[in-house]
Amino acid sequence: MKIKKYICIVLAIIMLCLVAACGGNENGSGNSNGSNYGDTSNSSNSGGGGSSNSQGSDGGGSGNSGGAGDTENTPPTADEDAQSNLAGTAVEVLDQLVTALDEMGVEMPPRLPGPPAEVDPDMSQNTVGLSETDYGRLVVSAAHSQAAIGTFAHQIIIIQATDERAATEVKRIVTSDGGYNAEKWICVFPERAVAVESGSYVLIAAVRADIVDAVVAAFMEMAGNTGEAVTFWEFIGGDIGAGGGGMAPAPLPIG
């Protein structure tokens, strides 16, 4: 009888162990499902069922959202980050530029007294190289300073465009065929014609070469950030006089 009693006790203990083991397996199965969900969210090759894939897809979406946040925190490009220091109307900016040139001791031909002249839209093609239509759609204001005597080929222009993209288009137009005409003077020519932009402003300088260098340098100093200075016309050969103009052979345009 004692042997049977011991056998019953042993069997009872074995049964209890089996029951405990089954309960442990169920808990393990739940943990496994949780692991699969995490794996699915990190891998597109998960072999889980449809329900697990759906959950994994949602989890992946949440992860993508975090990635988008990282993209938003990416530093802007140099162009996006660049800000122009220029502000005000074209007349105001050009007046500051001419004043800076005077303070630098740059020798320029005599000019008309008073502030720079505003550009008449009806004369914008001849004055700044923009058709009246382009002037109307791209420009807020424009001003120019030129020599008081027509025997000097000398003109400095500031164009205030509607925005930065418009300024880029203005620069493209004036430096292209049919844009700014550096041969509009009679028998005289500037040594060089250059255009450069900063923010919504565009500078055009058609003057003597040394003055061009000074004008561009002063403009860049004022603006802080600029685009590329493009030389779109240059005189080659002959004596064009100390003032940037004079009797000379035909100029060589730059396309």
C-alpha cells in the first residue's frame, strides 16, 4: 500500500509539473507574438500572418513619421540659408551704393545732381534691358545712375524684383541676347558690362573696367550674399578714353 501511495504522489507531482509547463508555453507564445510584431516593423521579410503584417505595417508607418521629422531638421542648403542685407527701394539701394563708391574714392564721370533716377517702364528696354511686359511682371522698382555727359559710357543700375526667383529671371534676361544693350551709346562703349543678384535685387554695371570691379565689390559688401557676377559684354581693342568712353572701333560682344 505504501508503494502505491508513493506512486500516486509521484504521479500527482508529475501532473502538476506538466500543468505548469503548459501554462509557461502559453505565456511564451504571447511573448513570441510581441517579438514578431517588432520584427515585422523592422523588416519587410517577416513571415507573420496577415494580422501581424498589418500591425507591422502600422509600426513601420510610425517609424517613417520619425524619419520625416529628421528630414525637417536637416540644415537648409547654402542657397536657402543665404539672406541678402539689402532693403528698400531701388533708388535707396543705388543711392547707398553710389555713396559707398564716393567714400571709397572711386573716380567716376560727372553725373547729374540728386538721387539716382527712377526707370520709366515705357523706356525700360533701352534703360535696363527689360521689355515693358517683363518689367511689369518682374519688377517692383528700378533706378539708374549715369554720366551727365553722353561722351562717357557709364551706367549703374539697381533693379528691385518681386522676389528672388524674379531676380534670377531678370538677370537671365538682361544678360542674354536682346537684353541689356551695352552698345546704345553713340561712338562710345563701356569697357565691361556685368550683372549680379542678391536676394530680390539685381545690379547691372556698364562702365570702365576698374569701376566695374569697384561697383561689384561695393555691392557684395553691402549685400552680404550674392549670386555669380556675370560679365556679359566686354570691349576688346582700341582706346576708349579715360572716362570709359571715346571714339573707338566696333566692340566685341560676349554671348
